[in-house]
Amino acid sequence: MKTNLQKETFSISSCPSCGSSAIRKIRGKWSGTYRGKTFTVNALEYFDCPNCREKVYPPHAMRRIQESSPAYGKSRAVRRAS
Ligand SMILES: [Zn+2]
């Protein structure tokens, strides 16, 4: 049972990549790939820039992606060496 329903305030008004103010929040199914395997996160909230296709993930979205990723399913001690 999860009880951490606290909302984190995260909003951006312009794209960090191209500076466009057209960037907007999206809530929907998100899919990513890890080592050739596709995994999806349902009802994920993130920001998408229609101008340059940049995607920005709030901290809680990052957490959900990590929780759903096969990379984090096996070992939590994995660090990115890049
Ligand atoms: Zn952009």
C-alpha cells in the first residue's frame, strides 16, 4: 500500500532545450526502452516540447520511470558510469 500522495510542485514555462514557451504538460502512457526491451508507465506526467521534441520529467515522474524500468528491477545499486 502506498500512502505517499503528496504532490510535488514542478512546473516549467519554457523549454530548457530551445526556450520555447510552447512546452506543455502531458499526462499519458509513456514508453521507454532499456537494452532493447520496451517498458511502459501509465498515466505519467511529464512535459513535452512540440517545438524540439524535448521531454522534461519532473522528479516524481523520474521515480515512476525508474520503478518501472527493468534496469531498476534487479538491482538498486546500479550506477550510471556515463
Ligand atoms: Zn524545445
